[in-house]
Amino acid sequence: MTWLLVYRPQIPVFSGMVMVRAGGADEVNGKTGLAHIFEHMAFKGSKKIGTKNFAKEAPILKEIAKVGRAMSEEMQKEKPDSKIIQEYRQKIQTLTQKENKYVIKNQVWETLSRNGVEDLNAFTSKDATGFHASMPVTKFPLWAHLFSQMVFEPVMREFYQERDVVMEERRLRYDNSPQGYLFEEMIETAFSSGPYSWSPIGHVHDLMGLTMEDAENFHKHYYTPSNITGVLVGDITLSTAKTELEKTFGKYSGPPRPKEPAFPDSLFQGEKRKTIFFPAEPYLVMAYHKPKAPSRQDYIFDILDNLLCEGRTGRLYQKLVKEERIASSINCTSGFPGSRGDNLFVIMAEPIKGNSLEALEKSIEAEIEVMVDNLKQSELEKVREAVLYYFVWGLENNMQLAEQLSSAQAILKDWRYVANYTKVIQSITSGEIEKTIKKYFTKDNRVVVYRLRGKR
């Protein structure tokens, strides 16, 4: 396991981040959503935490796993029997009530809360899963004790209840959300195959089939020390950190880092267009394929993000919202949906009523084309200063610095990406930006999705 430490003695607190290089990209079709499940299972405890007597709890968990497996098989049938499924649910509920005699609910969360925790949470992306918290420095031994077991020895308590929560989350954030549905359709259009071709939350049919055994196998394969990065930022010395980490995280071993999934070539594969319908206002997404970090082009796209869409000064905002008055909003994001493979630079725009998506698309194309020949050095300097300001400002916060470093090490395999970022941004020239625009902002390198008002 790789550990990074940034000593900041200003106040007696620290932020800790544990990043596992296991995200939606590490799943396979048929088992999508597994990585995200661990975000929900993060604080259920271990064989020692969250239980009064694990020896008595364990056999009940095995029974729940057996019933859950049968229920999952029934749910994935072409014609599932709702009555049989309900009977399985009732059995799981009865077994869970029996198990609860030995469970100390929310022990991890409540123990940390009583000891001054802040920023306690977990998250999942296509590239990784992270677990984090900030605490008084005197509570570092407690953090190390709980987080090491939470990461390396989780128990799948209430797995099927949490799976139902994830399925409801999917309905709210994707199936019934105009933006969620749009972006899921955009991803599937942009990446017709490969690890980035589905959203981190997983497909509905796959979620219905996930079992406790699936989760345990995924954990065994990916939650190995060679695949995990830890970062500590705050008033913790190297000697203190080393002593506690060796006693907790250091006692775990495992196989080498798992094999990296294959990312198919997505650059310059021809234009892809799609029109979808949803009971919401029309919306336009134009996404251009781009190289992954830490390529030099990725840094250039960070500058383009600011140049085109940063607040009210962005070129597209000035052109479409203020001057032409055909858009009510315009936004960009770079590096979507992840950084382990070539990804997307996404432009999103909502037209003002009475203006078409076609007109909006043409105006965006025209402004990008104009920018190639009239990017002034003074404008580049202003944008570069803004990019650097937001980057450096974010690093002043312990947790944000911990997240940046852990992401760089776990995903890009080099924490120096953070240390070198400002130097690289400062070295980028207007000529490089113009070449990048000409090369990547082309029709054969993009996906365009129209969302029109209508029934799905």
C-alpha cells in the first residue's frame, strides 16, 4: 500500500483519504454497479466492529446470502414471479431481524462522530472508490483502527437492503432525472464498448442480480494493498503516522495489483449523433473525445474549459448568452467520465425558448472556429491565472489536497502530477491551444445528443 504524508502543523487536525483503484471501469457487463455498492457498505463494520458476537452472526449472514442468491436469480428471469420474490424478501427480513440481535448498528459512524469527525463519507467514480474523514490529530489511532478494518475487512451487513437503496438512487438520479438520463445516453453513445460505456451506478438488470458473493469476490480481487493509496494531510508527523499505520493497515497483505481493463480507442471514430425524448426542456450536449491525463493535451483542455465556459467571462457565455441571447446557460467539463482512459470534453447548453438546438450547435461551432485565429496572449494569460488560482486555492484545504494527491497516485500512478501541475499550465502556449482546437474539435471526433421534450 502506498502512503503519502503532508505535514501541516498549523492546527491540531488532519484529513485522511483512502483511495482504491476500483471503480465502475473495473466491472464487467452483467455485474455493473459493484464498485458503487462498496460506497454504501463502507460503514457497516467488520468482524470486530459493529457486532456483539460475530461467531453467532456469521451463520445467519450465510443464510441471507443463500436466500439472496435465489432471489437475485428469480429477479433476472425473463418472466420473474413477483410472489416468489416477495417471499424471498420476507425471508431476508426475518433473517435480518434475527441477525440484528448481534449487530451494533452504525457503530463506525457513531464512534467517529463522538470523536469530532468531519467530512466523513465515501464516493465512487468510474476510476476509483474513496473513503475519507477529518479528525482531531489525537484521534488518529482511532481513525487508522476503524478505516483499516472498514477497507480491508468489511462485512456485507444489510447488503440486499442497500442494493434496493442503490436501485432507488438509480431511478431518482438517472431514470427519472432529465440530466441523468441525458448523460447516461451520451456515455453509451460516445463509448459503444469498453469500461466507460456505462454509468458508475450500473444497469438496472445487473443491479437486480448482484449478490453478496459477487461483492465479496470483487473486494477480494481489488481491495488489495497494492491497489490502494492512503493520504494524510495535517498535524501528523512521519514517526506518528508510521507507528499507527504499521499496526493497522500494515498487517494486511494480498496479491499484486489487478490487471488493467482494456480501453478501446475512442479518438476520431466518426461523428455519433442521437436524439432522445424526455418530459423536460430541450437540451444540447456536444462531447469531444480527448487524450487522458497526464498527457499535455489534457492540461490544455483544462485551459479550454476555463476559456470557453468559466462563469460570465467564458467565450461561449459571452457569445450565446449575452450577445446572441439564444442560450440560458452554457457549461463545460473536461475529463468525463474518468481519467484512466481517453475521455471527453463536454459542452452543455440550454436554449432560450423559441431557439432550436440546431441553431445553438451552429453557434458553438462558429465560436470555437473563430477562437483558433484570434486567441490573444493577454486573454491566455488571464485564463491561465484563473486556472492556477482555482487549483492552488483548492489545495489550501486539507481534504481537497488529500483528494488531489490520492487521485493522482491511485488513478494516474504519480502524485507528482499535483506538484507539477502549475509548472505545466504556465508553459502552455497559444500555439499549442490552437493546434489542440484544430485537431480535436472536429466532427469525426465528437458525439452530439439532442434532448427534446416528449415521452421517453
